[in-house]
Amino acid sequence: MSSSAALPLEETVAPEPIHREEQTSPSAAWGPVKRFFLRFGFAYFLFMMLPFDVAVLPFGRVLLKPYETLWESVGTSVGLQVFGVTVTIIPNNGSGDTTYDYVRTFCHLVLAGLLGLLWTILDKKRERDPRLHEWFRVYLRFSLAVAMIVYGTIKLIPTQFGVIGFRRLLQPFGEASPMGLLWAFMAASPPYTAFTGAVETLGGVLLIPRRTTLLGALVSAGAMLQVLVLNLCYDVPVKLFSANLLAMALLLAAPDLRRLTDLFLFNRRVEPAEIRPLFARRRLNRAAAMVWGLGLAAFTVFSLYGAYQANKTYAHLAPKPPLYGAWEVEEFVMDGSVRPPLLTDTERWRQVVFEYPDYVSFQLMQKSEGRSRRNYGLKLDSTKKTLTLQTLDTAKKETVFSYRQPEPGILTLEGTLEGKEIRARLRRIDESEFLLVSRGFHWINETPFNR
């Protein structure tokens, strides 16, 4: 007697009746091409998404270190031997479209293709593989849900794009990069940022129950299509990852393509989709659903908390430094010589920006060495009234300025920078002068206010 026959009736799931024509129909068997692409897709997305999935776990980055070290070795070798390029790995620099990322994706595709081909050849007697197909969908749902929730929550609590800071407000419009312009567009409207985050988070949450997987896949596909187009059009270096997330959403929706076209295009009656249980035992299915649901619900709460903490660090809820603001340089003396505010002067300061507690920025009258702004690390001592500036290169050279505030809105600086004695008098710029942050919302506009 088989082990399944000994189980109580309430512990098993009754098999769906199979009609004879389904048993004998040639369409019941999967061709080798379909079986290959199923196995190829399973292997490829496992390689592609595993680092992201593990990284969100506690100590995930520690666990990933040997795996990432192996791939870095493979990527540098393949880059040199196959493409003839030297792959330089810059960890945690914010770009997902580096040369290494493209070489690694190439390796994923080749390795997944070889595994899929070998798997199909060795398992050629199997006519169908519905179990692998179901688990492939489970992994796609899990990985896509995690990604959508992570990226959604840092928009739902507007954190990803930061705030419209003084450096951005003072920057000449034409000097902004396409990505910088997109970041400013999103940061200018926290409600819109939160709306896009709500859509992404909703897509991830809807992927959790199997009954709403299709809706979650469609919402996620719409959200990721917009993200991918923005990344392509504004040169945001997350093109590879967003393209993969869009592909995952489309793969999850693909089995229902005929039902969707019948409903939306041909106005035909659509029958409910069959939801096959993952396990033979009902209790296992219920336990798996509970663990899956509670786990991702907890992860959503954890992600929201992480976004809130990040917002307190460098976005809207972050503490302001003592000299916070943009300061116009009214008087500037260098090496005893008064420097008038000439647009041809490449050394005179135009504005000084204190935006973060450990960072200061000097806007120049004219570009110098291709830069109109010089940035330094900052340590402010409010007791001694000193500013310690540190270069951001590897040399980490330091210099000290003294400061005074003789009256509200006035700041004086005195010290040595790059071998030059500097004395400056600054006046704080009123934020209301910037229309981008002061214009606000109006239900009634007699004429378009397009400046």
C-alpha cells in the first residue's frame, strides 16, 4: 500500500478529474523547446535574483560574500577573455549597469542556457513538468514581491529621491544631468512620489495570495514598465534590474494571456483559472500559505520601518545642521585682495550651502576644471566656532575656518583653503525665493503658471 493511501481523507487533496481526450491529446505533452525555456528561465532568474533576495535577510550580505567573490572572479576573467575589456568592480556605487553587471548577466544567460539544455537532454523522457512550473512561479512571485515592496516603501515614505536641496535649487538648469533632472522632478512632489510607491507596494502585496497573483503581476508590470522607460530615457543606471523585474511580471501574467484577451478584446465569457495546490496535503498548503503571507507581511512592515529610518537620516525628517541653508557671498577677500562678483572669476565663491551635518558645498562664479561647485566633508564645532573642511579624495586633507554670526542671517568665514587666505561675508537666502518649493498647489489657475 502506498504511503498516500494511508493518509486520512481530510489530509489529501482530491485530484482533478482528467478527461480522456486530455490524456490522449498531443497538446498534453510539452515539446522539448517549452521544457528547455522553462528550465532556462528557472536557472536564469535564480542566478539573477538570488543576491537581491538574500541581501534583504538579516546578515544576508555576509552570507553572500563568498558567492559574490566567486562571481567577481568569473566576471573579470570573462570580461578580459571573451570581450577584451578590463572589468573594474566598484562596490556599492549605486549603479546596476556597470561593465561588470553586463558581463555577469551574459554569464547568467550562458550558464542558464547550458543548464537548461543539459537538463532537457537528461530528462527527455518527461513529457510535462508542471511541478517545476509551479515552483518557478512561486519563486518569481517571491522575488518580484520582495523587489516591489522594497522599492515601493522607499517611495511610499518619500526617501529614495531625497529632498529638493539648496545645491539643486542653485544649480544652473542646463548643468543638471538627465538623472539629476528626474530625481529633482520626483523630489519636488512628495505626494506624487508616495503615489508611485503605493502602486509598487500594492503590486508586491497582491502577488502574495495566489488568487490575486494575476492582478499583482499586471499592477507590477505597469509600474515597472514606467520605471524601465524612465531609466532608459533619463539614463538611470538600473536598466538591467528594472528590465528583469518587468520580464518577471510579464512571465507571471503570461499563462492568463488568452483569458485576458478574451475578456478585454473579444468580450467573451472567461472561466475561473485553475489554482493547483503545491502539496498533496491540505495542511501543508495552508501552512505554506500562512508562512508566505505572514512572512511577506512582516517584511512589508520591516521595509516601511527601514524607509522611515532612512528618511530620518537624509530626507525630509533628517535633522538640520546648525548653519543650514544657502548663503549668498556678499564680500570675498582672497590673500588680502577684494574679489568683486565677476562671472569670469574661477576662484571666487558665489554661494555656500550647508545642507547636511557632514557636508558643505561652495558654488563658484565660473567653472574651474569643468566644475562649478566644490564639495568638502565638514566637522562643525559650535563651541569653538570652527569649521573643519576635509577633501573628499583619498588624501583627506583638512583645513580649519572660524565663523561668526554677528546678526541673524549673516555669517562670516575666515581661514585658509588650498593655500589661499580667505575672508568672506555671507547672507542667508530666503527659501521662499525659490518658486519650485514655494509655489504650492492651486485648484484655480486663471492662467498657466509655467515658468
